[in-house]
Amino acid sequence: EAFQDLESTYHITERLSQVVTKHGLPIFYLSRRIPPEWAKEVLLSNPYSYMQWSINTSNPDDLRRLSPGTFSMAELLTAVEEYSKAGIYTSFQINPIIPEVTTLEEIIQLVRLLAQAGGRHVIFKVIEESAPNREVLLKRLRSSHLEGVDRFEKLFTQYLGHQYYVRQDLRIEWFKALLQETRRLGITMSTCYEYYDNGDAGASL
């Protein structure tokens, strides 16, 4: 997290940003926080710099449980509008997507909100986990009192390259729907580390 609480004490991200700016290089920040004003100025100093936020649902209650300490939807959308009006390119990771805990309709609604605020690009990442940590993940989700965990567990069964994935038929179905929606909204999309069963250790989807 580039803008973690310790940044206000040690200023590591700010100092590194000054070095990047001094040499005329582009930079991008990836965060689940709203950046301070100086970061906006850094991004404006190079036309190839951009801001990327990570968020996983449009449901405000689930967002608070899945990403404690992050921004609210209202705070994010206000920042996206501000950055967009200033001419800063904004990108978003919807990550991790947890089917049944988060619905496809909630993800589509999130994409619409981001696009309406001026968002330009969305990256979709469906959750994956190593075999030893699969049960730990499920236990944590249940302890957060999230709905749909039992249904998610039934989908979280594809095993490739020592990792568990959500069934690829559902992932492909969702990606097709999301591609159609992003094209309708006039923004771009991509996926992140999504694999399909090629009979071996999996191949890039």
C-alpha cells in the first residue's frame, strides 16, 4: 500500500516519487486509499503517469468487511471525478472477485459507477489461493459474516498448478458479460492471472 499510515511518518512513497519526477519518468500508484494532494501533483507532472485503485465490490457493507480501512464508495468516486477532470488517467483492479459473496450484478454496477466517474480501464481478478491456504480463506470469510460463502466454496474447486481457482466455466461466463458491458461503456478491460485447464499446469486465459 503506497499510502499506508506510516507514510505520514517516513514519507517513503513521497520521497521515491520526487526521485522519479526529478528524472522525468512516469509513475503509477496502486492503492486502496485516497492519495494525498502531493501524489496528484506527481501524476500531473508526466502524461504517461496514472492512478490505479483496487476495490472488490460495489456493496458498501461487504466492502467494509472485505477491505477494512479502505475508502468508501463515495470517497472513491469523488476522487475519480477529480482526477479525471484534472486529466489523470485512472485504472482499477476489481480484485479479488469472490463469486456468490459478490454477485456479477454488483461487479457490473461497480464498473458502471467507475466509468460514470471518469474511469478509463478495469482489470478483473477472480480469487485464487494455494492449496494449504484454501481452508484458511474460507474460515476468514465465514468469520466476517459474509453471505454466500457456502455457495462460493462449491465453485472454488478448480485445481491448477498447485492453486485453487473458481470453475473456469463461470469465470469465462462472467468475463464475457463484463467485456460486453465495458465495450458498451466505452472503457477498456483486461484480466489478471486467469488460467484455464490445458491438461497440464494451466495456461493463460
